[in-house]
Amino acid sequence: MNNVPTVFKREMISYFYSPIAYIVIAVFLVFSGYFFARILALTQQATLTYSLANTQFILSILAPVITMKLLSEEVRSGTIEMLMTAPVTDFEVVFGKFLAALFLYLVMLAPTLLYVVFLNWVGKPDIGPIISSYIGLALMGSMFVSVGLLMSALTKNQVVAGVTGIVTLVILFFAGYAVSGTEGWYVAALQYIGTYDHWESFTKGLVDTRDVVYYISITALCIFIAVRIVESRKWR
Amino acid sequence: MIKVDHLTKRYGDKTAVDDISFEVQEGEILGMLGPNGAGKTTTMRILTCFTPATSGSATVAGCDVFADSLRVRRQIGYLPESVPLYLDMRVNEYLLFRAQLKRVPRKEIYPRIEQCLEKCGIVEVKNQIIGTLSKGYRQRVGLADTLIHDPKILILDEPTIGLDPNQIRQVRQLIKELGQRHTILLSTHILPEVEMICGRVIIINRGKIVANDTPSNLVARLRGGATVSLEAKGPSEVIERALREIPGVIRVTGGNKGQVNQFLVESDKGKDAREDIFKTFARNDWILLEMKRDVMTLEEIFHQITTQEAEEAYREEVSQRPAGGVKERLSGILGRLKR
Ligand SMILES: Nc1ncnc2c1ncn2[C@@H]1O[C@H](COP(=O)(O)OP(=O)(O)OP(=O)(O)O)[C@@H](O)[C@H]1O
Ligand SMILES: [Mg+2]
């Protein structure tokens, strides 16, 4: 675990030297600001529920953009050879990169706290759902980032990694969404696998352990598989 | 320090490294010489725990490269062939990252970085982004990185490739200096380099070791006798006859070249004809302008060994190839498909 901070720091340097971090943050702020303003104008309510609920789709697209280069670029450019011949474990590398991407994701969310300040200024928002929403966003983020990271481990082409990550997350998003309101044996299964329903309760001020377990276990699973993929180099 | 034992590496049905064994003693500089695709990089990647061997074993500083990989990696500094660096980082940021990754004690990190920057001559570019550096400077950054944790063993894959002649000299000098404190395994195509800096050479070809000796022994073993080239003034035919009569001389070639005569005198294995040649000239009062012994260079030896091997392998391959060319086989397959 000792090298996790070192790997993390290197990824942060790389993020902020490249335009990708700024582009992702800018895109997110434009969309979330738009939703915030539109929804505020429509509902005239001092609440973040709807505008944060809407961000899930954008985050499904932006999270893989954050993670796409993490492992694929190492392989493509050959720097993996330098990295892995240093005394680091595969887990340290993968986990350090995961934390860096998660951190950038949280940095991206941070400016939306200004909306909370703004709401407090214009009205009296219910602070409970806001807090739970942010907890949910963080958990969801760790899952999205881990899915993106896994895709990045699977290919050495970062564009492929990004696109497959986005497709996977969007399918997971719609898996629950598309069947909501219908019936059948598959509905419960799809709703459980899908990201949509797990997120919804957070926006209502609930932190349900089932949802927390869902996000954390998928995160752990993706990181585990990514480590195995990096490791697989050793038995090929 | 490094012990390689019956190491084999296959990629699919292609054998990159074929049952090789060698050792590198502490403090030794061992050069690995071989044509493209010989298996040098593959061997080094196995030793640095980057790729696993198909069979056989290798130990570095007493630790097995597969079972004890972290400990092995702590002891080595590895410079990969293509010198892959993070192009988006600055030189000193990169070295800081590498030093932390290789667990250099916190207090020593900055002095070590300064030291390595200086040793590799990159102090003036330390704040530059690596992506903007020239190939030679990147090479030096890579070299600085291999030294940053003061490892016992250096594994350098073609360390002077892509450098200009001045830099090549500097890097060779540096490697020689490093050889006093480190055990070094390096690979190269450049023969004079091996002669200059290595205490011992392994010539590797098609995954097999074909020679393992000191550079001077290799030369001596492959060509016992020597060729002496002469430049002289005097009656060319008479001189030639006199030279032939010297005991041990096998062949004399050459003759009158305008103002002077040039001869090539080949003598028996283990026989140095120079003394007799000199005496013959002195006795006859001929004028000897130049006398030089041509020793077979490592280059020629390398060429001889590797092409011999290649020819043999080619002949083997041809004799084993099934009758009929690609065309016949293809039409055979097509015929079967039609049926
Ligand atoms: N990842 C791989 N997959 C398949 N074959 C490989 C792989 N890596 C190396 N090879 C093959 O193994 C053989 C040895 O390659 P290697 O890179 O070790 O040669 P080398 O001696 O370093 O050559 P060079 O002087 O060109 O660097 C080559 O024929 C190469 O094609
Ligand atoms: Mg090579």
C-alpha cells in the first residue's frame, strides 16, 4: 500500500498538465449549471433533488473520459515497462490510479456546492436530501470510475476504453430506467443491476445500505478484475 | 549476482530465448551482443520481472525473479530499450516520482536527484517537460532514473542507441565508471562498445548463446594466427619471394602499388611473423615504411558466428519444410473446400 500515494500523485500531475481535466470539469459545469438554472426556474423550489438527479447521465459519460487513459496509455506508450519493473505491486498501481480518478471526479463536483450556497441564500432548502445526494454522488462516482478503469485495463487504445466505458455505464443506466413501471421476472434483476434505481433513493434523503453495498461491491469487483488483468501479463 | 539457468521463452510457437544459461559475477560488466531479434530484450525483461519465462529459472542477487519479484526489482535499475518515460512530466518531477516509487529514504531523495542529474548531465534541463527533450536527453533521463535508488545491479538495454558520437562517448565513460560500483548487464549491437567497456561478452543469436568469453579471448580463439600488412620500398618480386621463405608464413598477397609495395602476410596460428619480417628487411637493406598486425575484430567474429548460425538454421529449415510451396498447399485446401 505504500506506493499508492506515489502513483496517485503522479496521476494528479498528469491530469492537471493535460487539458482533459479542465475540459471534463468545464463540460460538467455547463450541463449541471444549465439543469440547475432550468429546474430552479421551472419548479421555483429551493431543492437540488431534480438537478442532481439529472447529472447521473452526464457523469456516466464523463467518468470514462477521466479514466480512459489510466492503464491503456501506459501500455500503448510502453511506460508500463518502467512502471512495473519498479518495486510496486499491481494493486498499488491500479488502486493509486483509481483514487486519482475519483479525486478528479470529486473536484469536478465541488463547484456545485456553490448551488447549495445559492439556494441557502434565496430560500430554505431541506439540507438532508442534499447531503445524502452528495454521498450518493461520491459512491456512484467510485463505481463509474472503477468501471472506466476496468475498460482501460482491457485495451491499449484509450479511445476504445473511453467508448466502451461510456457504453457500459449508459446501458447500466437504462437497464433499470427502461423497465421501471413494467412487470416481469427480469424487472427486479435489471433494476438491481442498473444504476438508476440505486441512485434515486439518495436524492430523496435516504442512505440505504443496499445501495451503498451495490456501489461499493461493484467498485471492488472492477478494481479486483483490473488488478487481475494487469497481473495477467505475468503468466502470458 | 545474476544467474540464468536453462531459460526459455516462447511466444506462441516462436522461441525468443532458447535454453540459455549464464552468470554475471559481482562487479562485472557483461555485454550481450546479438543481431536484431536475437532475444536480448526478452532476456532482460525476464530478469527484470516484466515478462515471465516459459521454463527455466533466473535469480538476481540470490532472489528468484518469479517468486521474489519485489525484492529483485528493488535491487535493479533497468533501462528499457525504447526508454519509455512519462512525456507530460518535468524531469525533476519524474525523478522525484521514480525515487519515491523505488523507496529512496525521504531525506536522501533530493540529494540523490541532484547527484543523478549531475552524473547524467541533465542539470540544465531539469525543469523541462520530458516530451520536449531530444532523444539523447531522454536517454539520459532514463539513465538517471536507473541510478536513482543506487541499485546493486544495472540492466541496460542498448544504452547508447540514438545518441550522437559525443554523447555515446560520455555515456560509455559513465557506464565504465558505474562498473566500479555496480554489476552491469548491457546489450548492444555496437561491437567496439563491447570491446571498450565490457569485461565479458555473450554473443546471442536466435535465442541461443553462441559465445561467452572476454573480448580479447574471443578474438584470440577465433583467429590464432595474424595477418600483417606491410608497406615497403624495393624490388617487389624479390621482397615477395623473401617473405614467402620466412618460416610460418602461409600466404603473401599484394605487390607493387605505384611508388610503394603493399603486402599482406598471413602466418600460422600462434606465430608472430613480425620479427622475422623486420630482420629480412634489415638484412637486405629494403625500406620498411609501415608494418601493422591486423587482428580480427569482434565485428568480423560476430559476423562469422551469426551468419554461420543463420546459414545452418536456414539449411535445416529448408530440409524440414514439407514438399510443395504455398501455392500447392493453398490449392489443396481450396480443392477440399469445393468437395
Ligand atoms: N510480445 C511478443 N510477442 C511475440 N513475439 C515477440 C514478443 N516480444 C518479442 N518477440 C519475438 O522474440 C524475438 C526476440 O526479440 P527481442 O526483442 O528479445 O530481440 P532483441 O535481441 O532485443 O532484438 P533487437 O536488437 O532488435 O532489440 C523476436 O523474434 C521477436 O519477434
Ligand atoms: Mg532489443
